[in-house]
Amino acid sequence: MVIAKSAVEGNYVKTGSKLFDVVGLDKVWVKLDVYETEVAMIQYGQNVTFTTAALPGHEFSGAVAFIDPIVDEKTRTVRVRLNVDNASGMLKPGMFTNGTLKANIDSHGQALGMDLTGKWVCPMHPEEVHEQQGVCSICGMKLESAESLGFVHHDNGSNPLLIPASAVLKTGQRAIVYVQKDDETFEGREIVLGHRAGDYYVVRSGLQEGERVVVRGNFKIDSAMQIAAKPSMMNPDAKMDDKKPMLHQH
Ligand SMILES: [Zn+2]
């Protein structure tokens, strides 16, 4: 499609002069801004669904083809580019889009994508994954090893520990949960959280699998602790970290 015309019939033009701007809109790029705190969950080749206010009710998708290695200092975001098929021609350059990415993450909060170990890929086209060295069938560029492009993340083999988000009492930098010790004893414990995942938080440290945490009424326990001048979320100075179980009076 001709989107700009710089010459008219009869013009004298030299070699290299621009006559027309011609674009193919059957494939488009979608540029998304991702907060730097979430960029670890994004990986080359991941599928992202997105919508645009210009076309309500339509959902589109594309694959992550580029993750900017530099954080924009003004917006604190990282630019991520998707390659998107646009055979229908519905998407037009310049439209605003809003994307949703669902990632599988390991216990370190790192995205687990497709395993590209030993594969050869085009740096521009995530759909091009080859077993052997060669060239991209779309753009003709030389394929690079996935390792050399930094696309291979070694799975550390552990699933993240999750707790319901409602179990967590957060104050600024700290996160507290109440852990059940026996029928009527709860221990306040400071834990280290990873990312939030829907109605859950990833726990980086401070809890073991199988421990029971309070998911309802934890604010009540916390305020009872405060009244009893015991360490609580709001008043941690009574040494939250001495790990001494405290009796909760009903
Ligand atoms: Zn290519």
C-alpha cells in the first residue's frame, strides 16, 4: 500500500531519490510498554493477546519478537515488540493497544518459555525455530543459536510456592503472614514475596510447603496482637523475627 507519494510524473529524479513510501500491512508490529518489575516474566517467542479500543470486541495475538535491553528512564518501562499477522487488515499503524501476557514462572520469578536449547532462531522472527544452522525463510537473515541470543533460560527445576493473596498483610516493604502452629496458636512471620499471580503470591522465602496460613481474619489477629502489645504488622518493633509462637485469645 502506498502511504506517501513524494514525486509526480515529469519530475527529474536521481538514483536513490524517494518516490513513494510503500508498506505491507499484512504483518504489523505492536509495541508494548512493560513495567521493569514484570520484565523477567517475558520471554522471546511468548504469545501475547491484545485488544485495541478502536476495535471493541476483537482480540488479537502476536509473539514476542524483541525485548528492549534498556529500561526507559522516564517511564520505567521496557519496550516489547510483537510480530502480528494482520491479513485481515483490521489493525492500523498508530492504534493504541492493551496487551495481556500469561507466563509460567519458576520459583525465581523467571519466565519458563519454550525450550530453545540447541535450536537456531531468527532474531527477528520468533516463529522461525530450526534444528540446524541456516537462514530465516521469512527475511533471509542468518539464523543464530538461541544460546548466543540469550533466549535459553535454564529451568531451575522447582515450581514456585504460592499462597492466597488474602493471607498476606503488606506494609510498604514488609509482608506478614500468620502461620497456624496448633489449634489456637498462630505465629506472625515476615516472608519474602515474589510476583503476584492472579489471586496468589509467589513466596520466595519464609514459608514451607504444607504450612497453614490464615487467609481470613488475619487482620483481626493482627489487631489483637497490637492490643496485647505483641509484635504485629503495624508494630513490628516488638521483634517479629524471634519466631516465638504467640497465643491468640478469642
Ligand atoms: Zn527472519
